[in-house]
Amino acid sequence: MSPRAGRPAPAVSFEDRMATVEFRVADEPHITVDGDTCRGCTTRACVTACPANLFVPMADGGILFNYEQCFECGTCYLICNTAGAITWRYPEGGHGVVFRRS
Ligand code: SF4
Ligand code: SF4
């Protein structure tokens, strides 16, 4: 049995956890968002669903998106209900998010 079994996990703040995450940013984005397609979107589900807060609604109805601090969770691709709004793939080898244990 693990020596930690039965004990509550130590409290770690989001900021402390994020301090252990590294992003190896590729030159080419692994996710692209078609802002023109997004202008017709009524849910803007990506804005609230992305755990990294990478989708920002614009006043003109479009979406501002930045791929550089993406967790590669795939939530945005799954939750978007508009065909063609998001293209998604994993970053090329050696790039992307690196989760480290603190
Ligand atoms: S990415 Fe999808 S969910 Fe997000 S604003 Fe565009 S169409 Fe809507
Ligand atoms: S894959 Fe996850 S972290 Fe990356 S943009 Fe989509 S929802 Fe945000």
C-alpha cells in the first residue's frame, strides 16, 4: 500500500502548480481558430471551457486565440459546435506542454 494512502493530498495552489508547467512553443500553431466562423457562434463555449483561458471574445463577435500556453486537453475541439471553427492536432515532436511533478 502507498505510504500516502488514506491521507488527504497536500493543498497546492493553482499558481504553484502552474509554476511547474513548461511550454515548449512550436513555430507553427497546433490549433487554429477561424474567427469568421466564430462570429456566428451563439454559445462561445470555448471561452468558458478552456482551462487555460486562451479564447478571448472580441467586441466584433470574433474570437482572439493564442496557442502558446495550451494544455493540449482537447476540450475546445470537443465542445465547439460549429464545423470548421477549430482545427486541432498535437504539436510537432519535442514541442508543447510539459507537466512536471512539484
Ligand atoms: S471556437 Fe467554436 S465554440 Fe468557440 S466561438 Fe468559435 S464556433 Fe463558438
Ligand atoms: S486544448 Fe485545452 S488548453 Fe488547449 S486551447 Fe483547447 S481547451 Fe484550451
